Amino acid sequence: MITSMEIHNQQFKKALRGFDQEEVKEFLEIIAEDYEALFVENAQLKEAIQRLEHEMSKYRKMEESINNSLILAQQTADNIKTNAQLEAEKLISDARGKVTEVFILYQDVIKRLNMLNLELKGQVAAQMEILEKNQEKVEKMSEYFFSRDMKEIMVSIEKVEP
């Protein structure tokens, strides 16, 4: 590749009917300046491209990292959801078991209460029978003590002097 310095230092042979040397020098000077500007711009653009490629590489790595993070987050969310469903199913199953257990206990309590009620009814019936017999005895004793004969005996006892 030719440099701007080589363009500046370029010498041409003199010919008889050649171009005007001043015009050629001025033209070469313009070309050398433009070439220098293009060379600098080209170098700057190459630097910018390198910098942008480096940044793009960083962004690609970040994108890959974000994608991996999203995949991991999705997997974690799926795991959490699955675990939550399993936990909910276990809780429901445990609750059903507890309800069944309480229901069985409730049935047992009802059976025992029915048995107790029957036993109490039997005891109350026996007590009622005893009360009725006692009442009959009290009535018989009342009839005896309040009978006419007893009244006469009491009157006779009162008449006796001590």
C-alpha cells in the first residue's frame, strides 16, 4: 500500500512536452492530503469496528447469560410449581385422612353416647320402679297411720295420765 509520504515525495522525469510541474505538484499534494485523511479515517473506522465488535461480543455474552438465567428461572419456576402442586396434593390427602379420622371418632362417640343413654334409661327405670314401690309403701303406711283405728289409739293414749 502506498503512503501519503510516498505521494508527497514522488518525483517525475522531465519531458519536453510534459505536464506543468506546479500543477502536478499541487494535484499530488491534494491527493496526498486526501489519502492521508482517508488513511486516518480508515484507521479510526477499524478501531471503531474493533471496539464495536468487542462491545457486541460483551453483549452476546450478556445475552447468552440472560438466556441461561431465563432458562434457569423457568426451570426453577416449573420446579416450584411442581413442588407446590405436590405439597397441595399432600395437604389435601392429609386433610382427607384427618376428616376421616375425626368422622370415625365422631361415630364412636355417638355409639358410646347411645349406649350411655340406654344404660341411664335402664338405671332411671330401675330407680323409678324403686320410687314407685316406695310410694306404694308410703301410701300404705299413710293409710295405716291415718286410719280410724290409729286415730282412736292416739286419742286413747292422750287420755292416759302419767
